[in-house]
Amino acid sequence: SNQDCSNHNITFKNTLYATTYTLIFIPGLLANSAALWVLCRFISKRNKAVIFMINLAVADLAHVLSLPLRIYYYISSTWPFGSGPCLVCFYLKYLNMYASICFLTCISIQRYFFLYQPFKAKDWKRRYDVAISMAIWLVVGVACLPFPIMRSKGMAEHNSSCFADLQVREITSKVATVLMMGTAELLGFVGPLTIILFCTWKTKVSLQGFHITQESSGERRKALKMVTMCAIVFCVCFAPYHINFFFYMLVKEKVISNCILSTITLYAQPFCLSLASLDCCLDPILYFFMTSEFQDQISRHSSIVIRSRLMSKESASSF
């Protein structure tokens, strides 16, 4: 029966989550901290999309900082910290995901737009990006509230449980469930994916045009790298999750009664969630490889550190 199907005890998920989050934590923490430091201190504010990159790094860092609690839970299988921290960590996961989706989309749109409207790019003010970023945080912050709200009932009933083990609050209307999930998928996944793929395609097309100067060609190639990386991060991290999540919620809300589909969906969910967290490690690649100024600053500061260490060794050996 569907009751048996939708209540699979997926034993491997705790191990999978604990392993994934442990592997992500240190690289994610170091990479995003370094990225934030470089982006805030050294990158020219005229650099395209720097504000969106800073916000992307903040979103990733917020999620990364919540990982130790997740790791603790999935190793010990108990949550001693109370309902508040559980729901906050749970919320941060989705806040990170959808903020990342929005900022990746913004980076793609901006690179594409500035490529086709170079004169408008010169007049574009940094405060516009700041305003857009603030609006994104506000909208995404509110839009992600249903995630902890849908699980808060489970938290009240099972105080030692958290995250994936929380029960999903059941919605009485199946139509409402499908509509809610459809809207969320459309706005949070299909829309941004379409935009990012469109920007990638149009940027690629622009390279195939005639009468492109060497300088313009270089700029277009950089833009193509940037939007392509956005598309890769999106497809690797967020596409599997969103494709599966739609079915997952329908299984949990008992809209889907097919046993095989229920089983596949429930077993796929831990893998999809793990992939979604991988963006914390992939996003810094975006900053490093796509921003020449970022590379220059990293290499410059690395060489300064190496030089100072060599000098200190030389001075020590001379005594």
C-alpha cells in the first residue's frame, strides 16, 4: 500500500548526509570566506556582478556555518538544541538554495545584458545591484518560510528529531498541494533555469557574429564562461533536487499513490539534497575562474605570503 511505500525507513541517508556535509564544510568555509574577503576588499566595485557575487558568497557561508549542527545530528541521530535552532538551520538550507538561484540568475542576466547593451553597462550604478540584492533577500526570505512552517509540527511532536526526519505537515486539499508545488517549482526553478540557459545560448551566439574586435571577443568569451558556469552550477546542484522535490512532496502529501514511483522518489531525495549543498563549493569556482581581477588578487596575495615566508626562513638561517 502507499502507506507502506511513503514511510520507507531509508537507513543510509544519515550516513550520506553526514559524509556529504563533512566533505563540504571545510572547503566551503575556506573558499567562501576567502572569496568574500577578496570580493569585498580588493575587487573593483566597477567589476561586473561583484555585488551579486558577494551576496552569493554570503548565502553560501550562512549555509556552511550551519553544517556542523547538521553533521552532529546525522552522526548522533539526536537533536539536543531545541526546536528554534533546528528550524533556523532547516530554513538556512533553503534560503541558501533559493538565494543562490536568484543571484546566479542575476549574474547571468547582467553579463548577457551588458554584453548586448555596453553603453548601458557604463551608466549602471552599483546601488542598483545593491537594491536588487536587498529585494532578493526580502522576497526569498519570505518565500522560504513555508519550509520550516511545513515541518514545525513534526518538531513539536518529536523533540529529538530534526531536518529530514521531521514530519511534513499534511495539506488537506490535493489540488492546493499540486498548485503550491507547481508555483514553487515554476518560480524557483523552471523560470531561473530558462533565463540562465537563454543567457548562455545568446552569449554563445554573440561569439559567432561577424566583425567582432579582439577586445570585444575576449569580453564575450569571459561573459560566456561566466554564464556557462552559472548554468553548470544550476544544473548540477539544483536541477536534480527540484525535479525530485516535486514528486517527493506529492508522495508525502499522498497525492502520488504509485508504490514504485514513491520508492524511487524517496530514495532519490537524500542524493538530490546532498547535491544541492554542493553549490557552496562550486560557487567559489565561479568567482575564481570567471573574474580575472579575482585571480590577480589571489595570486598576488599568495606570492606575498610565500615571499614573506622565504624571507623569514632566510633571516632565520643567517643567524
